[in-house]
Amino acid sequence: MSTPNPPPAADAPAPPSADEPAPAASPEPALPRPRAPLSLRILAALAVGFTLWAAQELILPILLAAFFALVGNPILRLLQKLYLPRFVGAVLVLAGGLAVSGVLALQLAEPAGEWVRQVPREMKQLAPKLRQMTKPMQDANRAAQNIARAAGGESTAKPVQVVKTELNDPYRSLTATPKYLAQVLAVILLTFFFMVYGETLQRNAIALLPGPQQKKLTIDILHSIEREISRYVLTISLINTGLGLALAGVLYALGVPLPESLLWGTMAAILNFAPFVGPLIGIVIMLLMGFVAFDELWPSLLPAGVYLLLHTIESQAVTPIVLGRRMRLSPLVLILALMLFGWLWGIVGLLLAVPLLVCVKLVLARIDGLEGWSRLLE
């Protein structure tokens, strides 16, 4: 006799029918992204730093050309609005920049050469002035040294000084001249090609992206970054030019000849691209220039005081008002960047440190998840 099937339990789930689809499997949690160990990241950073130092002859012309192209891009956009082709606009902008640089170089070559020839003689005349001003401190220091030697039983006779002389090799400078000319020519050509074909290269690189949404987002980010960086570089260049013209005008009013005033104004404009370090070097140079140009103490200190006043007005009032908080950088980060790029690339690294740091800050601010690093640089 067959036994009847037991009734299904009340809380038992009903079996799925043939028409109903099977429930979808729950997605597996994403595995955490593997991270490289700290030692490997340190080695990678050291390798990148060594590559930047070893390949500076290749990297620096590219960075300088990109810097000059960013300065000229706002002018190119203005010319394009006037229905001028980009090729013609790039030729005009580059020719205008080279013409201004050439005229300025011709104006500054004579006073710069005169100062180079006069520096040894003027320094000999400057030494007695400084020695007379510091004579009491030198006498006290010499007396303290003699007392210390007498107390220690040492002789007070002057030690023998060994003077090393180094002969300048004329062939070294002769062979280095074509190399510098080739680098200047490379910067000029790369600047022209960046101006003319930079957008085409950017467009072809964006076309390699897979989806239209990624392309649109990348285009928006690149255009905004390029526009803001171009505006920043052009604004800083105009501010530094204004600082140099103001210093040249004040020096000319103080009786310094016009060519020399333009020389010191150009020096101040170039040095102002390197915050903190550049103005400090400029103040020292202005002190030396004042002691050479003037005989009395207070007029000798006046050029350095004027330079310090103009730089204070520019750094504390003009630049923050014009650029606002968005382009502000932490002074500590600036000093570290100047030390790093100055150690890597010398004077050119000091001039490029701030524009490169601003580029990094703008890129970090536009990428999701990296906004905190951008705020860290403020």
C-alpha cells in the first residue's frame, strides 16, 4: 500500500516554476586593487628623478617650448577670432617674440658687457669700502682668535695659505657654443610646432579613447586646464614685466643710465619667476650695484630698498588680487619644489618650478578622487 506524500511545510519556499526566470546571482565584491610595496615605489621615484636629471638636455627644450607656447596660446586664440589661420598666427606671434627679445638683447648687450668688464675693478674698489665698514668687527674677531691661540699655547703667526689657480680652457667654451645654439634653435622650432600642431596632436590622442563619454570628459578637462594654465602663465609674465619696468623707471629716476636701468629691470623680471629664491638673489645684486654706483651709504642701499618695496607690493597685493586663491600655492611646497627642480635642472629648473607646480595642481583638481592632493598644495 502506497503512503501519501506529506504536505509541504508552511514556511518552506515554493519551488520555482518553469516559466519564471531563475534569480540572478549576487555580484561578487570587487577585489581590492593591489598596491606595490613601499620599497618598490621609492625605487620607482628615484628612477624617475635620475631619468629627469640624466635626460635634461632632451627634456628642458621641450618644457621651455611648451612654456612659451602656453604664453602665446591666448594671443593665438585672439587672432583666430579675427579669422587669421593658426599657422599665420603662430608665425606672427613667434616672430614678434623673437623681435622683442632681439631688440632687448641688443639694448642690454652693451651695458651687460660693460658690467662684466668692470666687475673685477669695481670689486677692488668696493673691498676697501666694505672693509672700512666692517673694520671694528674684524679687529674684535682677530683679537679673540689671538687670545684663544695664546691660551692654547699655539703660535699667533699667520698660517701658510695655499692658493689654487685654474686655467680657463678656451676650447671648452668654443665647443660648447654650437651646442647652446642648437638648443636655442630646438626651443624655437618646438615652440612653433607646439603652437601649430599641438591641438591636432591632442585631438588625435583623444580619438584613441574607447567611449564617447570618456572623450567628451577628457576634452573638457584638457581644454579647461590648457586655458587656465595659459592664462596663468601669460598673467605672471605680464606681472613680472610690469615689475621690471617699474624697477627700471625708478632706477632711471635715481640717475642710473637708461641701458643699465633696463638691464636691472630685465633681471628682476626674470628672477621673479622663481619665488623667494629669485628676489633674494635680486636684492643681493641690487646691493652690489648700489655700492658700486654710489659713494655714500644711504644712496647705496636705495636700489635694494626700492626693489624690496616693489617686490612686496607685487607679491602681497598685485598677484593675489589678479590670480585669486585658486592659483595660490603653499610657501613650503614652493620652497621644496624650487630646491628639487633647481637641483635637477639648475637655473632653468628654478624658472620652470612654479609653472610645473601649477600644472600639477590644476590636473589634480580636475581628477575625481585626487582633489585632496590639490588642496594639499595650497
